[in-house]
Amino acid sequence: MTPIRTSRIPFSRIRALAVPALLAVALTACGGGGGGDNAKGGEKGGAGAPAAVPVTVSPANGKTGVDPGSPVKVSLTEGTISAVTVTAAAKSNDGVEAVAVTGKLDAAKHSWQSDRTMTPGTAYTVKVTAADKSGAQKEQSSTFTTLAAAKTNGVTVTPVGNAVVGVGQPVSIAFDKPVTNRAAVEKQLSVTTTPAVQGSWGWITDPLTGTQRVDWRPAAYWAKGTKVTMTAKLSGLDTGGGRYLRRDVTSTFTIGTARVSKVDIGAKKMTVTEDGQTIKVINISAGKSDFPTWNGRMVVLSKQSTIHMTSTSVGIATNKDAADFYDKDVKMAVHLTTSGTFVHAAPWNDANMGKANTSHGCVGMSDADAKWFFDKAVRGDVVEVAGSTRATVDKGNGYGDWNLTAEAWAKLSALS
């Protein structure tokens, strides 16, 4: 038999070869998935505990100045992800209540990605629970901080406070500054109703104030008793040019009595209906030929028991000696448009009620009738004017939304 030949390697040489091998094992055990976005930490335990499942988290641990609109991503190459939570510090650096971040896990449980934006200037913690090949659960965590907003935008939501409103009240979000990223904003808005109602968002601008808003309305006036909830996940959205929204907002309200008042300019009467039944016919005096009342559908914005009205404020007459100059306190004023249309008491014009249209564009009536209407009116009630020589009120002048067909309104959506 041929003898087996062996080579003798000095002991010192064996030690030299062994050290790189041990280093390789150590690097593999501590690698944690590789790359700059690795989560820190590992399985809880003392010396000799197995290494953590190799999880990669983005944004990287300790990163600052993260874009609030960027996604949080978690992935691994072995094992499965059991759970991911992304929690915020209680407040942002400017005191705004910060939002938690939600997301979805893929079917294979190998990756997770957030599905919403984050609050600017806020510290976030990502906690990942994953299972290794043996099924043992490991927990890892990392932290990062979002970019503080150098420029901000704000919103005003109508209605709020679980209000009971009229059948013409849209869900409305008005912005402090114009929005250029309309589609991005609209994707974060949702409306749910009981019973279910189909409708659409529409972007409009008030032609007088320049205020931009997005309203949601159904195809026809709301049905009495409908419950409406609006959710807007706006915190961290860039509305354009790095101008961020900082808060999520919600609104819940209920549709009350279906009160619709129809103003017939020619007949000089207003017929008030509730739930489809006529409850009162009122003699009125609307706008004269030089200052006709708007045609179209208007919605009650607010009401004031006393309001000071001047011809100067609406550009009619600035000289107190002019024939159309006025400067007076007006009672029982129900506000319909931002351009200054009201239904109100006009006792100085009693002789013309039901006989002649002699106002400067408002709908006037006697003190008694004005008080009755004022006491009935709520935000969202509808006033429909027909027979005037003036144009139909603009969709952005107050809640003129209903002057468009459902099809035309839907085209105002940024997602249409």
C-alpha cells in the first residue's frame, strides 16, 4: 500500500491561518444585514446569545433631517418579519402632537413599508420583531428624526364639533396658502357616510378672497339623518415648495332637517320648505336692476343677530351723499356668500315687500319674517334664487358647489 504523504506546518503558521477564519465568523455573526441602514440591537440575552436576524431599516439608525414624506422601509433576507411599529415622540420640536406611522407587510413577510407621511421635526422609533430560520423571535430597534418644517401651511375644516347641519353643507377644507401638490393631498382625504353616499372632492378658489379649498359633496343634497365622517391624514404633507402641513384633522357631523328656501325674484316671494313640505311663504324685496341678486344655489354660512353693513365695503358707494350710500346696523342677518349676500330684516323697505325689488342685492323682509327665518336657519341650509338678471353665483363664492352638476363637480377632483 502506498503511504499517505503529509506536510508538516509549523504551529506558528497554523495560528496565522486560523485568525482570519475566526474574524470571518465574527463578521458574519455581527453583520446584521449589512449597509448603512441597519437597525441596531439584537436578541435580548447575555453572553453567548445568538445574533439578531439580519434586518435592514431605512431611514438609517440615528439619521436626522429625514423628509417627512419619505417612506419607512424594513426588509430582511432570511427569516420572516412578525411585526413593525413606528412610534413618534409625543410632540414635535414645535409642540405639535405627532402622528404614529402605519404600513403594510408583504405576503412573504420579507418587507414592510409605511403608507403615510410623518410629522415634521419629530423623533421616531422603529421596532421590528422578526423570526430567524428556527422560528425564534428577535426584537430590534432604531431611531431617526424628521426634518423640521421651515415653511408651513394650515387648514380650516368645516363643519366641526359633531354639528347638525343643513342638506347643502359640503365637507370643506380651506388652506391658508395655495396648494400645488393637490393630488398628493387629496389621496390622504377620505369621507365615510351612514348610509353610504357617493360623492367627490372638488378644488375651488373663492374669487373674492383667493382662499383655496377642497370640498366634498354628494351628487344631490344630503338625505336627512346622514352621518358623515371626514379623515385627513395631512401631517407631513408637502403642499408645494416645501410648505408642510403639520396636523391630521377629522370632522364628524350629522345632516338635520332638509330646509330649502326658494326665492322667486319675479314674484318677490320666498317659499320655505322642510323635508319637502312648504311651511311658510314670505314677501321679500330682492336686488333692484342696478344691483341684482345672484341667481343660483347658495348655502347658509353663518348668521348674526346684528351686523354692520356699508355700501363702501361692497364697492357700491363711498360718498355719503350718493343715492346708493348706506351705513347701518342690520338685524337678523343670515349670510349666504363671501361677496356679501344676506337674507335679513329690512324694516326701512317694508312698503316694497312682495311688491318691488329695491335692495342692493340682499333678500330683505319684515322684522317678524326675518326673525322667524333667522330662528329656523342653520349652517348648511339651502337658499335657491331664480329669476334674477344677474349671473349664477360662482362655485367658490361661499358654498356655490351645488351650481355644478355632479359630473362637472367630479371633474374638479385632482384625481379625476
